[in-house]
Amino acid sequence: MKRTTSVALAIGFLTVASVANAQSLKFTGMQLNPADSGTVKLNTSNSTVNMGALTFSTGSGTIVTYCADLTSALNSNSNPYTVGNVDMTQNTGIALAAKILATNFSAATTADQQAGLQLAIWDAIYDNGASFTGSTGAFQLVSGINSATQNYASQYFTAGKNSNPTATVELFKATGAGGQDQLHVVPEPASMAVLGLGIAGMVRRRRIKK
């Protein structure tokens, strides 16, 4: 996402298996503050962007996403989206991006790691290549992106390309101006850990009562 307007695309999101429902999302900020930023190029257009996980309010909770569209500006209003699962068996950029996200979501916890994951996702969407390069193709790195972030991008791209993740990845596709397409892992590993602790606690309490 852009630093002043946030970023995110509408090419190839045609690999979404099905549209499940409509959802209103409100962008609330980057998950990490400060997030890494740098300048990237899509085709012939340069953009200075924040790179990392984003947070959105759903009205009943908060979700963490990664940008899937470098061509749309994102505002902080509540915006409409359609939600569908990405078919990761397809040979498309969005399918590869979803695999990369599902494989590496839990590992990306620092600003450089999250920036690397975001770069890998954009490279997959726009170039769908065999590896992350950042210097060739429609999506390229221009300036302000450190070597650690680039190394994470390459690492996460390769890990995702070679994986068969079991997690579900949703595409939140913006249906109006001010929204921006987002990818979201379901369930988020952190959420599952909390859920697991809750279930374990219930089981222990039942055993104690018995």
C-alpha cells in the first residue's frame, strides 16, 4: 500500500473458486508501526508504498491481510467487498500469491519479514514467475528496500512456490472506490492458537468437574 494512500489489483483474480458473501471492511492501519517502506514499479508507474500486514475492522472483529492490488488507493472508510476462497491449484499469479501467504504468514513477524512477504505476494500476482527477482518483469523494486527484506522476499516466494498449504486463503475483492483487494489466511494461525487454548481449558474444566 502507498504511504499516503495505501495500495493494492484486479488482474487475474479470476482464480477465486467462488464468491461466498459480501463484507464491509474498514482499514485501520499497518499491523506493525513503523512498517517498512520503499519505492516499487508496476509496468511504467512508480509508487512509494508501505510494505507489510494490514489490519481491517469487520464490524465484529479485526482481520490481518496483505495487499493484493498495487493499482488501487485505499481509504479509511468502510468499503464493500466480495469474499471468495482462492483456488491454489491453479497456475495463476493470485493462486501463487495465496500459496506464498498461507505458507509464510506465521513466520513473518518483523517489519523486514512482513515487507519481504508483501513483495513476494506482489511479484507472484504480477509476474507469476519461477522465482523472485525484483529486477525484471512487470513488478520491480526501485529504491529504499534493504537487502534483508529482499532476501526474505526470495525465501518466502520459493517456500510458497514449492508448498501445498492446507490453510484456506480468502480474497477480499473491493467492489467500490476506496477499497483495495486483500488476501487473508483463514483461520489465522494466531487465532487458532487462542481457540486451541480455549478448547483445552474447557476440556480441563470438564475433567475437574467430573
